[in-house]
Amino acid sequence: MNMIAAAKVCCLDSAGTTPIFMFHRVNRLPAKANWPQLYVAPKVFSVAVGKLKRAGARSLHLDEVLEPPRTQAKGFVLTFDDGFVSALE
């Protein structure tokens, strides 16, 4: 499973060391979705984060990687756009 494909978009922090995965909707794809590329199935999301954790990476706060002093730990950042209820749940 490719986390970059699951997140649809990936970037790195300003130092170029920490992946920042940006999600829109963590939910099953509805049959008539206007923007299907914005959906990530809950199972895909869970498997991807599990693989990162098993690889020894930890979830970091965005401010840990964007504002000095930057965290040097092996980690990743998850962001959720648009404020959909599925992201909160």
C-alpha cells in the first residue's frame, strides 16, 4: 500500500525531511461522489498509518516540523482539510 497514493497529495516540511500527508475525506466512496479523488477508505487509511508506526515513525504535530526548533525524530504529519465529520470520526 502506498501512503502517497492514499493521501492523494504529499509534501515535505520546509527542511525537506518530514512527510506531510494531506487528506480530505476518510470515508467509503459514495456511488455518485462529485470528487472521488478526495476519498480514502477507512481501511486503507488504517493500514497505511499502521505501516508507518511499525516502521518506527511517530505522528508529529505540524508545529513540530514547521517552526524552530524542529523535531529531529523519525516521523510524519497527518492533516485533514475541509472539516468533514468523517475526518473527525
